[in-house]
Amino acid sequence: MFKEYLTISSVSGPLVVVEKTENVKYAELVEVEFSDGAIRRGRVLEVSEDKALVQMFEATLGLDVVGAKVRFLGRTQELAVSPDLLGRVFDGAGRPRDGGPQIIAAKRMDINGAPINPSVRDYPSEFIQTGISTIDGMNPLVRGQKLPIFSASGLPHARLTAQIARQAKVLGKEEQFAVVFGAMGITFEEADFFMRDFQHTGAIERSVLFINLANEPAIERISTPRLSLTCAEYLAFDLDMHVLVILIDMTFYCESLREISAARKEIPGRRGYPGYLYTDLATLYERAGRIKNKKGSITLLPVLTMPEDDKTHPIPDLTGYITEGQIILSRELQRKGIYPPVDVLPSLSRLKDKGIGHDKTREDHIDVLNQLFACYARGKEARELAVILGEAALSDLDKLYLKFADIFEDKFVRQEESQERSIIQTLEMGWELLRLIPREELKRIRPEYLERYYAK
Amino acid sequence: MKPSKIIKVSGPLVVAEGCAGAKMYDMVRVSEQKLIGEIIELKKDLAFIQVYEETAGIGPGEPVYLTQEPLSVELGPGLIGSIYDGIQRPLEVIRSVVGDFISRGIEMPALDLKKKWHIRPQVKSGARVVAGDILGVVSETPLIEHKIMVPPEMAGEIVEINEGEFSIREVFARIRTEEGIKEITLSQRWPVRKPRRVKEKSKPDELLSTGQRVIDTFFPVAKGGSACIPGPFGSGKTVVLHEFAKWADAQVIVYVACGERGNEVADLLLSFPELKDPRSGRPLLERTIIIANTSNMPVAAREASIYTGVTIAEYFRDMGYSVALMADSTSRWAEALREMSGRLEEMPGEEGYPAYLSSRVAEFYERAGKVVCLGSDTRTGALSIMGAVSPPGGDLSDPVVQATLRVVKVFWGLDEKLASARHFPAINWLISYSLYHENLEDFLKNNISADFIDLRKEAMRLLEEEASLLEIARLIGIESLSLEDRLVLEVAKSIREDFLHQNAFHEIDTHTSLLKQFYMLKIILEFYHLARERIKTEEDFEKIIKLPIREKISRMRYIPEDRLEEFKKIEEELKNSLAEYV
């Protein structure tokens, strides 16, 4: 039924050139049948009158120029969706990996999605309690937000992400909740950690997992986040669920993108990454959000490891420009033995303002948050000063701030992996810390809240 | 002649043959789906087309339709309060037709064709008119009187003009010109890449007040000026631009969200109908137009969005309004240029950006200005442009930042350190500058007070002194500084924390009028002057910096605009409490 081409003229990494093509469309899905009968898929990356450049989604291992057949399928890559997706595990290209059957499609969705019309977006404003003080208190997460975790090798981002997935809830509501987990290039051990955690807590029942391990073809990673997000869109906007999407690790995804760009001999941007990395990442991250008159939502937690802990590396840099804040993990806190090692000063949640306060968390939340930031920043400055001049040279006030910073890290930041703190507990801890500082120093807090909470 | 057809597709770039007769920057329709595109390069009969929509499913052999018209916007009543994508398609109408996700090949008039507007003619038949003359007025919103002007390059005698209800494409007047009788409707079209004509440009000499203390007092922008705000992510560019859009003292605001976040647009759409213009008390949406081409929308339309925005802004400027345009972020626009340039296989300049980057940036910012509009009434209008720049890693040597700094007159440099200490707006006072101070001196003298200029200079001097004193203190300890120097540190800290720091999310602090800014700065510096005279001993110093009046100073920001007389009381109290130390 489809015309078969035996005219592959070159294969280079993930790129295949097919000659003498007719009526091929841009971005069309392609099936390549290897001479051993294996079928691999790809998409049209560029098409001219009699030639098509195909990017394979799967490994080109074993592909030969003479015997392979190419079919153009006339449609883009799709994901078969149905409510049966929940509880299933797939590989990075969407094939079942748990031994279960193929999904019988209730609907087929283009994995590239379509942009949400900005005028129908509903502004995220529902506070999600993660039970982690550094997030809830300092960088609150809201439903429909995209908040990445900037980590680095050797830091416990997996544990933190699992803890968030386990504890996240919206206060006072019982709603349909699901987790979509997209893993790109992580190790077996990491994947196993998540699987066990999901099984242990029963979360697996309401989860969909797409897993591409470190030893699996790198080019399949291009599809993995798109499959995950398409699945999430179906669960959120067709089945009215609140979906938390975890994408780990975006650094490997970007490296695969770079590999394809290099194979195409494109002019590289910074550090060899393609110039369109920003646009490409945006088409993924921007799929998170809420839509007016739809019940469900997509909250996105991408995890990436910063090469050399460098925040200005293109991957964290461009991610930060697209996402609504970032949670940054710090090696310094990790060395002090503090879990979770969230570095609150450079971390940020841009959507906090409409998600917290009266009726949502507590009226004083925003002021407490700002004041804790300011005091901790001052405390860290004092700490630096003490290193140069010795603690004795500090003014009395600076000594207080230094003490504040130490206690802040030890009590407020530090928390057990199984410990779930309510937002009220977190705020109370914040006030306890603020009472170390003289009242007239607390300029970021409105007088009426000082009146109400400081003296207690 | 050969019919035009596609021979190659590569992402948003489509190459078509058989396009002889097409002109550069003409609009075309690609394939049967009629996707909108624009010609960006011609080689014999080959046309290189950037397509403003997703090109998946398009292939060689499909037709291309030439329109012989450059990419244009439709200008007329109904613009205000709208939200458009990068090529002026109305997003709210699209939503009602195709649903929550944007699909392709949608062609829709930018303005409501059915809606009737009441036009009140301002001239009579028989009158002679020239380009830019106001023919009639439509009350578009309670804030904006939409003036229907004689289209550029037209002059003649009015044959007919009617009062009454017209839709935007109905003829309400006829003008006899040298080329015959021309019909006039409420709307006109204008190509986006061509600046609209003005009679002449003049020197920007009025302050565009934004309600942001660090900007209005220290680094002001004039009406008709241009400014840029570069900074790394998380330093608060967007919040600052949103604050401008809310509080800037302009009559019309055009906000271009160019390749940025969808939720930020949602935020504007949610808050603007509710927020009130501080001068008129009307909802801010009644003076605002939003162009939203978010980062996940097609990249070529992102390139066009800046031009669409600035053309609409110029149109309102031509009516004699003061217009402010915010572009967030010009880096995303430059990246769209780079992407198209790469696909055209052009030789790259710095960082892969095309060699013409800086000339494009300069052309864009040059469309700002205070002008005498076309028309015989010599009305003036102003277009101020403020652009955010998002350099990688916050590095100011980025080509887009450098190209921008060469043309803009105001630079607000955002500082990551300030942002992580939650000092907002995180504008670093030591690196930022404004070249409008001299232009604005007369304006400040006439509208606020001649003292304002001296106060600003003194405050700036204290801040600079603070920076060098802190270096010394870091080396030898703060105790070794003289009392006078320590007072400077105290006062500079007060300027930073009580004046420069401003909370965008506090209902009163979010906007400070110029007059209130003047009072605030005056009191802070008055404290400095009085204290300096009175500090003789270490004991005095400790007491004076702990006086209760200082807490009042730190809370001045929360004094509502309608109770500015409280500043008199604070001044009084300040004098009294320091009088004891004489």
C-alpha cells in the first residue's frame, strides 16, 4: 500500500538520505525495514524534489544501504492513548517494556502537539504542598507550573524528585492525580530506584513511565519527552486529571539533539548545541499549564544535571529562560550533610505570588518568604566576611545574622526524606528563625503581621 | 509563466520555483492549506520563503500563491484590548473557531468586520486635506479616541463625509485626489517592515514616568526615548516590563511577548482587565494591545511579531498619542533571525547571528521618537520603546546586548546578586545609565522641583561612595572607618532599602508618583544632612542611627498617594528628634 524505496544513498549517524522520492512531505513518519527484517522508524527532516533527509528515532545499527526498504507513512509520529496507559511502562520510543500488550487506541495523538493558544491559558494559582520547606516556604510550586531542578552529578536529585512525587498534594482537595515519568539516558540503578519507589507507595497504579536507559539508543531520547507530554496532555485535558510530569535528565536529551545537529552539519551555537535549542526546549516545556474551562492540569518538573555545576551552561541557561523558576541544588550544602541540599538564594518560583497568601496558604507567607530570603542573604554575606576578617570583627548585628544563617540551614533546609511538613509548620519555623533578629530589622514584613506573629 | 510550486521544505524555510515577478518581503500562501509565509530571498525565479506556521505535512510539488503585497497589518478601531499572534491574527477569535490549541492555515481578519463604530466627522465636505489630517473620531474605549486619518501619501478635497455607524471596511468618506476619487474607510493597511511617515522628529524632553523609583529618579526614560533591560534569567526583566505596562504614563501600551512564556501572557490577560489606570481609574486593558507569540509558537512569526507591534504603536503615535512599546524579549527575536539565517546557509557573524543583526536592531529602536505627526494641525506624538534582552548566562558581551547598547539611550543593567537577595527591581545602580538627564532637567524643574536634580546627584554620589567604602570595610573592618563614613554607609543602605527596593506585588508600593519619589528622597537625604552635623562621638552615632524616626523612614513607601501631606509630618518629626543632639 505504501511505495517502497530501495534508494538509500547514505547513512551517517542517525541521518539517512533517500533518493528519487516522490510526494514526500516534511515531518512525515518513515519506516525503514532493514535487510534482516527489523523495522525502525524516523521522520523527514528536509525534503526537496527528489531527495529526502530522514532522521531515525531508533538505532541505525545493522542498517545497510543496499538491502533496506524505506516507506513514507503519510502521517506524523503518533501515540496511541487510552485510559489503559495508567500503570504501564514503555521504552523511550513508546513500545511496551513491561511485557504487557500494545495499547488499543481510544485516540491517536501527534506527539509534537500544538501550541496552546496563549489567550486560553488559565494562570496557575493553586498551591501544591510538597511537604518540603525549602520549596513550599521559599519557592512554592503551583499547579500548571514548570519548575526544573538544576542538579549536578553526585547530588540527590532523584531522591528529591521522588519525594516530591510522593508528597505533592493540593490542600483540602481530593482529585484525580497522575504521574508521567519520562527518563532519558538515566542509569538502570536510577530507573530502578524510581520504579521501586512508585511500586512501594502504590503510585505505580496512577503512573505512566517512558524509560530510555543510558545504554539504549541516544536518538530515541528525542521522542521520549514528547511521548511523555502527549500522554500527559491526554490525561489532563481529555480525562480531567492533574498530571505531574517528571523529565529526567534533560541534559541527555539536549546532547542527543546536538548529535543530530552535528550529523546535519548545521552551524553550531554555544558549546556545539544547535541555535534552535531554545525553541526546541520551549516546545517541550510550554506544554505544561492550565486551560480555562478544563479541569485537569500539567505540572512539569524537568531535572537536569549542570555540567561542571555551571549555571551558565546553555542547557540550564536556556531552560531557566523558559521555565517559571528553578530549584538549584548546592554541593556546599550536600558537603555539610544537609538533605535536601536546596540552595534557596538562586532558586526561584516565578508563579508563587498568585498561589500563596490569604485563603491559599497564609496571609503572611509572601512577607515571611521575602524576609527569610533577605536575612539569609545577609547571613551568608556575614559568613563570607567572617572568613576574611574573623568572626570577632563582625558587628553584633552581623553576628546575629550569621547565627541565623547557620540555624536556617540546619533546621529549615534540613529535613528527613520521609518527613512531610505542612505549610503552616514551615511558616511557623520561619517565624521562629525570624525572632532571632530584632524587630526593627524586619523591613520586608508588614507591621500588622509583625504584630500578629512576631511576639508569639 | 510557470506556476509557482514548492521544491524544498526544511522546517520553517520553504523554497519555491516559478516565482518570477515576486518581490522581497511579499506575502505568499504556501500549499493548499494556505499557510502564511514571506519571501526573504530571491534567486532568479526561486523564492526562499519563511513560513509563519508549522510546515509538517507540506512537500515538494505543492502550489505557492503569490499575493504581491508585503506583510501588512490592518489598522483601525478595534485594536485596543485585542490579543494577537505575531502576524496580527486575533487569538481570542481563533480560540472560538478552532479551540484551545492553535492549528494551521487559519486566516482571519484582525479586526471585527461586523462591529459598527460611530464616527463623528471633524471636517466638512469641500475641505482640503493632506495626509495625516484627522477626518473623524471614533470613541474606541473610554480612554482612547480613535482618530481616523487621511492615509499617508494622499491629499485632496473632501467630496463626501458622513456621520453615523460604520463597520471598518465601509466607506464613510470620499476624497478627490490627483489620481481620482479615493474611498476612505475606518481602517487602513500598512506594511510592517516600513516605518510610518512623520513630518519631523524632535528632541524627547518629557519624562515618561513609570512609577518605579529607581527608574524615574535615577535612570529615567523620556517620552519618545528607547531603553533596554538586559539580565540573566530570574533577574526580573519581565516583572519590570509588566510594571511599565501597568503604570507607565503613556496613553497607549503595546506589549509584545516575543518568544516568551505563555503563562506570562495569561498573567497580563488576567490582571489587566482588573487593574486600574492610576490617572483615569479605568481598566488598563482599555489602553493596551498585546502581541503574543510565545516560545512554542512558530519561530518565523516570532521574527515578525516585533514589527507588527511597532507598526501598531506608530499608528497610535500618528494620532498624537504618547505610546509605549515593551518588547520581551528581543533576544528571542534575534534568535529567530539567526535560525532563519542558518537555514538560508548565510555566512554567520558573531555567535552564529547574521551579520546584519546590529543594523536590524538599530532600525527597530530608531522607530522610537518624539515626532510632529503628519497632518496640518502639527500635533505631536511619541513612541517610547523598551526592550528586554536575555543574554546567555547574563553575559553582557552577547552580540544582541552590544548591538542594542549602541542605539538605546538608557541602560538598566540587572544584577543577579541583587535578585538573589530579593532586591527588586534588581537594577544595578552602579552600571546602569540614562542619557536623558539633561533633556529632562527643564521638565523636572517645571513639574516637580529644581531640588530634585540635586537630590538625585547627591544620592548617586552616596551610593558610589558606599561601594568603595564597603571595599575598604571588607579589608580593615567597619570599626576602623570614620564616623562620617559610617554615616554614609547607613544612609546609602537606607537609599537602597527604603527607596530603590520596591515591591511590585504590594498594592501601594508597586507604583510611586514622581512627587512622592521626590519627598521620599528628600527626607532620606535630610536625615543625612542633619545627622552629619550632629554626630560628634561614637555614642551619638549609635543613638542617631537607632532613632525611631528611621523606622518611619523605612515605611514611607507605604504612604498612599492621596495622603502625601504625611511627609510634612515626618519631616517635622525628623527635625525635632535630631534637634536634641545640637
